[in-house]
Amino acid sequence: MAKWDKKRNKLIAKAHLWRQKHVSDTVFTFVVAVLIGLCTGIGAFVLKYLITHISTYLTQNLVLTGGNLHLLILPFIGIILTGIYVRYVAREPLTHGTSCIMHDVSKGTYRLKGGLTYAPIIGCAITLGCGGSAGSEGPIAYAGAAMGSNIGRLFRVHPRFLMMLVGCGAGAGIAAIFKAPVGGMLFTLEVLRMELTTMSILMLLSACIISALTAYVLSGCTIDLDYVNAVPFDTSTLPYVLLLGVFCGVYSLYYSGVMKRMDRFFAGLRNPWIKNILAGLSISILVFLFPAFYGEGYDIIGKVLNGAPQDIACYSLFYPAGADSLSLLVIVGCIVLFKSFITSATNSGGGVGGDFAPTLFAGSMAGLLFVMSLNMHFGTQLDSGNFAYYAMAGVMAGAIHAPLMAIFLTVEMTGQYNLLLPLTITAALSYGIVKLFHDKNFLIDRLEFWYHRHKEHISLRNNDAAPVDKN
């Protein structure tokens, strides 16, 4: 074995010397970035495959009407198994993958362990396959970043290029899992906020395109959200689109606020077993009451977009009442209210998942709640699919604070580029509302301005009203 290692090291050294003489560092790094995109695309396909087959196997005996008691067990078992895997097998902090990448990038840590290339994929498959309510983008982005780091070191890429490859791997992971190359690139630029040169941006874009195409081809050239019943944008609905943007901004503030408080709550639980048990019980109860929470929820989003929102109540205790519009409105409202709770319980309570896909799900539900309320109480005839679609980008833009990524990722997932204008308006307004409330200095400056202006106005009015001394 030692003899073989010596031969391998000699061969690698010779190849490295040949490469240094004949291929520049920039060109070679570009080739490595393409290889990282290919590997990340394969990893994303494997993750989707595992989640789909685990969840299909576990839910094949669900009954359409009435409650399914084993939904009280599956998510709980999933969180417990994931906690055991993370603590005793992987022995790595795998939760909140995108936050881990951002922390590593901010600290200048670009040498990620080899186990991170596959550990987040396994942990996420267990979590979401068993019913955890989160996304798969965080784990695959973390795994992609680890692939970028380890492949770069394997090929002895110059240290100054290693940071680029970590960003390429993370962006390629997002591009592959959503099949959205531009969205993946904007994730690295807008969320990770990595300072990249023109050449490194080209590397990033190439890696994202290769990863998205790889995942697309391996999955049979299919997309996750097939929005076939899209209605062309009618400019007469623009006032409602503007109102939807404001609504999404307000809901994003609620969503983010709940997530932060829940994250702090679970972070305060020192005993990991207690954390897993509390999170597992919370998820199981909510999934039992509202099975639409099970997994990533792309099938539910697809039904909402294509005009079958009543299917949200399937497999639950409330299905017999699902045909009634008011009952369906109440169910949708409960889903909108509790989505942030169950996602935080999944990600912070011991599961391995992402935060982006849940905002798409929450956005579609918020848009459906918005349009159903208007149609029921004000007699409008707005298309529920379109407004749910706009709100997907709106809530993601407000909750993730990444409007460009939200816009392009949502459009690329469905291919509905003809709805880009209302989608952009909704996302921009939502993001603006969130920034307005989060930017404390802006609010303080505005309040001070209004206070001093009002004070000056009162002073001028008092001077005008004062009696004139004729002497």
C-alpha cells in the first residue's frame, strides 16, 4: 500500500510540473471549475433521487381522506436519525449549510474537510425523506463548496484561486438543485458576497451552467415546477401586484422574525437529545395536521400554480372540508402562519436542510391567501396561480434579502419569462419594505426629520399668532 502511495504521489508531482510548464494557472483553474460543476450536478441529482425515493417509499400507503397517523411518527424518526448521524457518524456541524459557508468565507477558511462532500447529502436525504419541512439547497451548496475546496487541493490549484473554487462549488450547488444557473451565480455574488474578478465570474457562470445542465439531463430533462397554466400578465392587475408586493414584504418580516426567535430558542437547548425530541414532536404534529408541509413541497406549489389549490387539504383531517372555499382559506392561512415554525424546527432542531425552498413554498401559500381573500371578499377575478407565482419571488426576496437571486431563480425554475415584469415588481417592493424596517438609521433619520420639521412648523405658527408690540 505504501509503495502504491509513493508511485501515485510521484505521478501526481510529474503531472503538476508538466501542467505548470504548459498550462497557466488561470486556464487550469477554469478547467477545474468546470469539473466542479459536473461533480456538483451529479451530487444534486443523487440528493434529489434519495429524497424522492425515501419519501415515496414511506408515504405510499397514505389515505386520501382523513388523517394518517404514521405522519405523527415519520418526521420524529427522521429528526432523531439525522441527529444521530450528525453527532456520531459525520461528526460535523451540518445544519444551516449556507450560514456555514458564509462563516467560512468571512473567516477566510477555504480548506474544507473531505467528508463534507457527501455528509450534508446523506443528512438532508434522511431529514426531508422522512418528512422534515425544509429545502435541499443548503446542504448541496455546502457539499458543492467542499467539492470545490477538495478538488482544487487535489489538483494543487494555487491558494489564491482556492477561494474562487469554493464559491464556484457553492453556486453550482444552488444552480443544480434548482436547475437555475443564473440564480446559482447570483447566490455567490449576492448572498455570499464574494469579491470576484471578471475571470472568476466567468468561471462561476461556467460551473453553474455545467451543474444545472448535468442535473437537468440526469433527471430526464424535466423541471421541478412545471407551470403550464400560466396566464399572460394583464396590466389592469398592476395595482393588485403592487399591493401584493407590500403584503409579501410584511409577511417576510413576520417569517424572518419567527425564524430568528425559533433559532435562538433551539440554540439555547444544550442537550441535543432534548432539542431533537422537541423539534421532532413539533414537526410531526404540524405535518399530521397539514401534510402539505411534508418535504420540500414542490408538488404542492405545482398544484397551486396550475389551478388545483384544493389539493392542499389532501391526506389530512380537513380534506372533506377542502371543497369549501372558506375552509380552504383557513387551511392556507394556517400553513402561512406555521411554515416558519416548522422550517426552523427542522433546520435548528437537528435536521439538515436549507432555508431557500421554504421561502418559495411560503410565498406561494401567501400569494394564494392574498388572491383568495380578494376574490372572496371583494369580488375580483384574479388568477390564483399567477399571484402565487409572483409571491414566491416576493417572499424569497424579502426573507433572504436577495432580490436578484429570487427573481431569476423563480423564473428559471418554471421558464415563465413572460411574467418577469410583475415578478420583479413584487420582489422589489417586498425587499424595499424589509429594508425600510431593518435599516434603523434610515427610520431614525426620517423620524428626526419629521420631528424637527413639525417643531419648526409649530414655532412659526406661534410667532405668527403672537401679538405685535406697537411701541
